[in-house]
Amino acid sequence: MQGLQALEDAAARWATASHVLHRLAEAHMKNVERVLNNRILRVRAEIDRLQRQLDRYGRCERLEKRIAEAKTELQWLMHLGEEADF
């Protein structure tokens, strides 16, 4: 009897938790555009900062590699923004 009651309690908690998670997911989806745009701006700022460092120090493979990675990330983010239905 106790085992059955425990299963019913667990199911009730799951339904409540599921509803809360659903509401959190809805709120998150409303913020996706803002989050994506903020990330794009941060990556662009990082590219600019790294480019200034590269200009200051001359050829540096580590900086060149990081700039290439950041540009790739920026292109990927821009692609996500284009495909999203905002």
C-alpha cells in the first residue's frame, strides 16, 4: 500500500515539475532572440579586441587562431539568427 502511495505522490510531483519546466522553457524561448543578439555582440567585440592585439604585437599564431575561431562562431550565430523565426 505504501509503495502505491509513493508512486502516486511521485507522479503528482512530476506533473507539477513538468508544468514548471514548461513555463521556464516558454520564458527562455521568449529571450532567445535577445540572448543570441547579445552573444553576437560579445563575439564581435572579442574579434575587435583580438584584432587590436594582433595589430599591436604583429604576427602571433595564438591570436590568429583565436580570431579564426571567433569568426567561425560569429558566422554560426548569424546563421542561427537568420534561420530562427523571430
